[in-house]
Amino acid sequence: MKIEHLAVWVNDLENMKHFYTTYFNGQANDKYTNTRKQFESYFISFESGARLEIMRQQGVDNTPSDTMIGWAHIAFSTGSKEAVDELTERLKKDGYSVVNGSRVTGDGYYESVVEDPEGNLVELTV
């Protein structure tokens, strides 16, 4: 069994699509729109086969908090420590918030954590 996709509610669908396709080499499908439900989404596919569904719907407008119950972050394996460092620096240079790292965690995991355009945590790992 494998995870087929994860989904996240967003405010700015196009900006989030740009972030995940530009920095994580995702490929977005054509936008799905359901005018009756005032719902729009993209599926973004990654090389590993995993997919991220970004969704927007009228009336869904609360923001994430680092102390809420629910998913904590999404992690992308970059393949090397150097790639973690390079992507972290690229994101920082482009104005995205680096929460921590690059660093070795207490359990020996090499990572950095950045925020996507809407404040969702994205972990960059080897």
C-alpha cells in the first residue's frame, strides 16, 4: 500500500501551484473547477509518484497554526545534503521563510524546514 496523494486547503491557488512546481519539480494538471460548489483544485505530481492536491473553496478561509492538531509538515527528499543546502538557500534568496536548518537533528536526520507561501511547513531532507 502507498499514499496516493495528500491534500491542502489554500487561499491562493495559482501562487501555491507556482511554488510546488517551481521549487519541487512538480507537474500540475489542468485546473479542476466545480462552479456549483465554488471549488477549484490542481493535482501536482512529483517524480516519486506522490501527488499533492491543492484546493480552494468559497468559505474555507482559516489559517494554519503551529499548535493545531493535524498534519505537521510535508517532507521532500532532495537526494543529498548539498541539495538540501542549495534548495534552502534558493528559497531564502527568493524570500521564503526558513524556519530552521540546514542542520542535523538529534536523531541524526539532515534537514531544513521552510514555509510555503501560506505558512505550511515543508521539510527538506536527504
